[in-house]
Amino acid sequence: MTTDILSSNFFALFDVPVSYDVDLDLVQQRYRDLQKAVHPDKFVNASDQEKRISMQQTSRINEAFNALRQPVDRAIYLLSLKGVDLNLENETTMDAVFLMGQMEMREALSEIHSADDPLAELDDFSRQIKDKMKSMMDGFSQALESDRLDDAREWVRKMQFMQKAKKEVDELSAKIEDELY
Amino acid sequence: MALLQISEPGQTTAPHQHRLAVGIDLGTTNSLVATVRSAQAQTLPDENGHHLLPSVVRYGEEVIEVGDAAVEHAVKDPSNTIVSVKRLMGRAAADLKSLGESSPYEFSTGDSSVAKIKTRSGDVSAVEVSAEILKTLKNRAIATLGDDLVGAVITVPAYFDDAQRQATKDAARLADLNVLRLLNEPTAAAVAYGLDTGQEGVIAIYDLGGGTFDISILRLKQGVFEVLATGGDSALGGDDFDHVIAEWMLQQAAYKKTPSPSLVRLLMREARSAKEQLASDNEVNIKVEAEDFKWQGVLSLSQMRDLIEPLIKKTIMACRRSLRDADVSAEDVLEVVMVGGSTRTLAVREMVGEFFQREPLVSIDPDKVVAVGAALQADVLAGNKPGDEMLLLDVIPLSLGIETMGGLSEKIIYRNTPIPVAKAQDFTTYKDGQTAMAVHVVQGERELVDDCRSLARFDLRGFPPSVAGAARIRVTYQVDADGLLTVSAREENSGVEASVDVKPSYGLTDSEIETMLRDSMDHASDDMHSRMLREQQVEAERVVEALDAALKKDGDELLSEEEKGNISEARELLVNAKASDDSENIKAAIKKLENACADYVARRMNSNIRNAMQGHSVEEYAGKDQE
């Protein structure tokens, strides 16, 4: 019989409108309801077949949940629904001003060790990244709504850059903390 | 275990019948077993009234001793007495060497890749030693509660990687214990305090045992416990408190010589009892007379605090670090749960309270709190609380990756992803004419494979040669609800496949477990045949009952007349087979009925999801919240 629900798209699975500006509270709520119906803990005493199906269903729901709640993953998934694959190597050249900004940031990060209060500066970086991320999400959302897919794709690439920068800032913070304590 | 029980999620076919399940805290120093009786979770004592079972196993001349009996002999027979075996779980020989010279055991690697400890009863693995502890606890439960044990929830540290979790599960299998679920220790502690039904927010679990310290930062949101960060010190615990107090005594007595090992042991014991007394008194009189050591004096609460403060500060530092890793501040923490015997020390409670700016939760015995939480979860999983909405969703503690060119780890499943989860990623060949690919599975957050933990290696062989980059190899990682991983690889153009349950590097292979099981059966005086027959009969009964209940509910809706006929035929076959005394015959009939029901089960599972998503309305949620 059908496995239509599991093979349907993530938004349909969670019964929310296909949109970047998804209601995350609602997604959480639906996630919880779905888990209550399918989670392996509800099938501890069931047959092997039920256990297997329960695991497949739960895995799929978790995959969907992750894709929906993470801003970058959600963007990539929405593009994939439109047939845009981000993994393709034929990248268009990126916005030069943006790349410039990235390079400047890397440079600043590499010199942060000699700052008076490196941790405070790193906190500042984190805040900046957060703000930029926010505006990129808006940019992506608008580009997608008006079907400017190349623009949308560029926004995702930028978000990925920011995500990576955030990770570097976090790692650097941890390293400096280790040295301080 | 081929169960065919088609039941509503969270409901058993015989709700009136209490199904016995236990929670087991398999600890480094001590282990406990607990169960829910008359709606109360309680730990079970042995025949001497002791709840704590020291996690010590001695391979004696004739018998294997576990717990207090083994502890008594530990001093005389150290090389055959295994302590702290939990530290060795899921570790390969190479890992054990890195533990340093502190280990008193002799290791042998033998044919298997699993490290084994040499004892007079032959080489034993950490899994086998742990199985002895589990067997003792299982027997304790059976002796107290009767012999129909459905299964156990066993707790593991949140930071346990895949190999360590697998080893724990193998130990349970070897002890003939059905694992309902592996549960993270900090989650169990939070459940014991009922925090899973409380306010949503960040919870800190401070676990200070005899020799280890763990701090876990969890976030509870919508019934999901997420492990945000874990930290600690695997070589810091209450024993270190005893040590500094003992040193203080030597100092006070102006004892200049190097104390003998027996004097050190005595002083440690005195220090420990003084420390324990200071949990309720302001000062304690100490009098020690042994060998050439003679001293009498008073230790006050504040003096002790001064002595141990540097050690507690170390734990606070680890808390600070974990909060930062979790990206939360101390004020964000809603509750602090105290776990482990060493949290009875007042100075620990005070300093932890100061740091988190709130009174830590201490009302449940800190030695028992993990076992109690595990028992509560076991009770739910066994199906004793059909109406219970509790569902603990776990996340994977460490990212899972694959080695790519240049010794880099490409992460396939990120840490803190809810489990179970499956994720596939495509790879390709890098040389012309390549017909095989090595898959190396690693776990950890670091970029370099060498800095991560190697979980398994396997080869995908025999796909047709092509130019570099043309082959499409899809690698799929599947993590189950216990956090255990299966990896498969498939060359998409040719359909060549290979897969592996991740355990051969450090765990035991299935055949090794079978051999061990058979060996242990040979020693048992049980009549295996009658036991297996009884098991199959019970199984058959359960299968038929479950099927009848399901058919009554939605058989007409989901099945055609022809399908119903087939199922009914297979059902009849099983009912007849049950009356025979051939367990193989019953087993085959169960299998047959299972096959006949396969489509039916799949349909039920699908309609399950549909039902969960049907008729959503705001009112419905509001109503649920009020319940």
C-alpha cells in the first residue's frame, strides 16, 4: 500500500504551507504529535516489521524537522523543490563586495589574539554575524517569493559563508578560553 | 525475538496486566536496579539490604563473584578482580594502552579486535565483565519481583559514543536481558525529578561520583530533551576529597615517612567517614591508631571546606565551560539536579548553588536518582502507562562522519540531531578505473580524522571501472533510537552494495556473542528445551491476542475478504501449533502469520501517521494542554 505520506515533501508531512517564513512553533507542535504516533519507544513490544517501519517513519520525520527548523537547510530544501541544486560546481561568481567583507573579517579574526579583550571582540563578531544572517534570511525569502532563483541561490551561498564564520568564531572563543583558565 | 504484536501505540493488548520492567544504572563504581511498584519507583536491595552493588567482578578459583564479595578480595587478588570496567567499555586494545600505566590488568588482544583482560578464568572482555554485573542485578530483580521480566532501560553517560553504547547493549544481550532502551544518565536524573513534565527550559545535571565528574546541560522543549553540552573530568571525584583529608591528617600528625599502602587505605577510610559525618555535623572527632601512626584530632566543617575547595572549583570551571559550549548563561538554567554520592558534601551543594544562582535539587538520593529515572522510563516503555504522553526524544551526542581524501572528516550526521535518523550522501571515485572504495566511519567534532574516533572500516568492492568522478556511491548512515549506527554503501549505476552494523572495530561480532551465550547456557542447569518451548508458547499467545485486537479495530476497513481469509488461515495454523510441544514448529507458525500480516501491518502504520495529522485545530491543542 501507499507510503505517500513519507515520500511527500517536508512541508506537506508537517502540514504547513510551503514557505520560507514557516511558523516554527507550529512545526515544533506537529513534530511532537508525529513523534508520539511513530516513535520506536511506542513500538518496543511490537513486531520486528512494525519496529522497522517505525524507525523509517521517525527517521524521515526527524530529517524533515531538521530541514525545516534550520534556516540554511530550509533554504536549500526550498530551492531543491524548485529544482535548484546547490551542490553543482558551476558556481556563478559571487558578489565582490561580500567576498571583500568576508576577507576583512577573516583578517580581523586572525589578529584577535593581540586584542585587549579578545573574548569581548569575539562576542561582538557573533552579534554581527547574527544580524547579517537575519537580513540574509529576509533577502532569501523575498527572492524566493518573487521567483528570482539565482538571487535566492546567492543568498544561500552567503548564509553558508556566515554559518562557517560563526563556527570559526565559536572555536576561536573556546581556544582563547582554554588559554585563559 | 520475533514479536508480532499489533497494538495501538502506547497500549498493550492486556492493559490490566502489569508488565515488569526495570531501570539499571550501570555505574563506574556502583550499579543499581530499580522498578516501579505501586506507582512508586524504588531501587531494589540484595538479601543483605544493600541497594548499591559495587561494580566489581572477581574471577575466582571456582566462582565468579560480583559486588561486595568481590570487593573483599580485591586487595588480595587485584589482577583477577576487575574494577571500573565501565572505563574500558567499547575500547580497543590501542585505546587501552593510552589509558596509561595506572591500569593493574594485563591485556591480551587474541584473535578478536576486542581487548581482553587476562584472568585466571581465561581472557575476558569488558562486555563480559559488565554482563556479570547485569546478570547479578537481573537475578536480584527476578528474586524480588518474580520471573517475568519484560526488559530493562540501561543508562549510559551522555558522552558515550557509538562503540560504547554498542558494548553496553552487547553486555545486556550476554546477560540475557532485553534492552528496552539505552537512556542518557542526565536525562534519567531529570526524569526522576519529573522535569520532563515541568516547565520548559535549560536544566543542568551535576554528577559527582567517587572517581568521575560529569556536567550535562540539557534543554527541555516540547517533550524533547536535547543534550546541549557535556563536560567534566574523568579523573575527579569524591575519592579525591578523601585523599586531601587523609593528607591533612598525615600533616597534622607530623608524620614524615612515606605511609605504607595499608596505612593509606586506613586513613582514606577514616577520611571518608569523617567527610560523611560532616554532611550533618559541624565537626567530627577523628582517632587513628595503626602501625606507627597515632593521632587524634578534630576536623571542622569549615576546615574541610578549605581543604576540598580547590577540587570543587575545578568542577565549577567545567560547568562554566559547558554553559559556554551550550551557548547559555548561568541565569538561563531553570533547575540544577544533583547526582552522585559526592554531592552529599555540603560544600559541593553550596558552591554549585552559588554558581548557578539557585538551590540545587537534592530530595532524591543522589546515588539512586539515575536508576529511579530509568525505572520510570522502563515502566512507560513496557506499556504500563497507556495514557502517558511522556516521550523522551534523544539526540546524537557526537557528529558522525566519513573519511574523505586528505584524512578529513566529512560530517554526515551532525551532533544534536534528533534520533533515529537516516542520512545519505553521494561520493565518487578519484582515480580512473577505480573499482573499490574504502569507507571509514568516524565520530567526533574535529576536522581531521586522526582527531576523531574511528568506529568502523569496510570496503565497497566490485563496481565497474569508469573514469574518475563518474561512479556515484551513495553512503547511508542510519542511527536507531539507542544511538547505534548502521552504515551502508551502494554504487548507484551498478547496484553493488555493502553494509555494516558499526561494531566490529570495538564491539563483539554476532558470532562471538552467540558463542558466549552458548557457553553460559552450558553451565546453566536450566532445561533449555522446556524454557524455549514455554517462551514460544507465550509468544504465540501474545501474537494471536494482538492480531485479534487489531482485526477487531480496523480489519474490515483495511483488509479485503481474501486477505482476511489468508490471515485467518495462518492464525489457525499457529493456534494448532501452539498445542504441540515443538518449539521450532511454533516459531515457524509465528513467522508464517507474520508474513501473512506484513501488508496489513504496513497499512496500519501508515494510517497511524495520517491519524496523527488529521483534524488539527487550535481548540484541540488547547484542550490537550488542560488535561
